[in-house]
Amino acid sequence: MNTLLLKPLVYAPQSALKPLASLLKPVLVLNRNWQPINVATVARALIMLWNDSAKIVDPIDYRLYDWSDWSRMVPDRDEPFIQSVRQRIRIPEVIALTKFDAMPTQTVTFSRRNVFKRDKVTCQYCGKQPGSEELTIDHVVPRAQGGQSTWTNCVLACIDCNSKKADRTPAQAHMKLRKEPVRPAWKPIYADRMNRVKSWSKFISEAYWIVELED
């Protein structure tokens, strides 16, 4: 496998991809029951394919490919690929593990980015979506009253609602939360980087946008 990835060169028509960029593209990882459990890089996915710990899933017809099958497939003219020393290798988008059938147990990191994702870029008081630049992180119980920065005490609020609430609780300000803030369960929506891959929509909910890359 190392021979294949020593000198990767990616070709994409009318695209200025940096060297190694395609090896870092996201690949959706399904467990043996075809449930989404993680996202890996293309490089990691190809290693798992080579080791027979995963198979590539064709998102069009759901056919499974092992390394022998996949390595013999010729990329289409306009399809990005990895150039190894001897051949061009198609870039996979979805893989299924051959043995693992459990669900993920990782927790979601409490961060500004993930609060925006949990609350769907929506003010939790008035329900407006003014855009990320017009939204702030509001402490339900203000820090001035001992409130902590936690999943259960922080929500998105637009500038107007945040100003109206000020250093008061929702009850004190006569404002009602649209829903109580909670720690979200892990889903492939909580990610630091990457763009949504269209073919993933067949395997994950529309709410599942994107996932954190595996190292």
C-alpha cells in the first residue's frame, strides 16, 4: 500500500487542488450494518480497503468493491483520481467496515461552532435566522448570576434578543426559550472542517451535514 501512496498526484479538470489534497478528502465510514459512524480521509480509507477491513460502497447502485476490484477500475475522464507510481486510483466517497457493527460513543465537543450547529444558526428566543454574524452565544443563566459555559446553559441569540435579555434569566426578562438546551448526541454534523459530500445523503439524514475527520 505504501508504494501506492508515496507520490500521490491528484488530477481534477479545471481545478487547482494542492498536492495531497485529495488524500485528505472526507470519506463516510459505515459500520457493518451500514450505519454512519465516522468520517475518515481518503488515505485512511484506502489503507482499510487494502487491509480488507473495509469495502468501498458505490453510492449509485450500492455495490461493494474490495481492493482488487477497485484498483482495476479506470477513472472517468472528468473524475478526480490519485496517481500512484503505476496506476490511477479512483477516489472513494463511502466505505463500509467488514466487521465492526457498533455505534459511535464519542461525545460532542462544547464549542462555539458546535453550538451554532446544534441550534441550526437560529435564535433560540425569537426563531429568526439573521446570519452567523448577527448571532451571539447567550448564557441562559447569566454569568453574573453564576451561570456556567456549558451545553445546558448556552444558546444562540440574535443581537436584539441578547440585548433585551441582558444579564437576566429568561423568566426575569419575560422571554421564552424555543427549547431547552441539551448536550447533543454524536452525529456526523459536528465537524471542524470539510464540505458536504452529495452522495452521503443516501446513507445519512439530511440533518447530518458533516463530520470530523479521523486522524
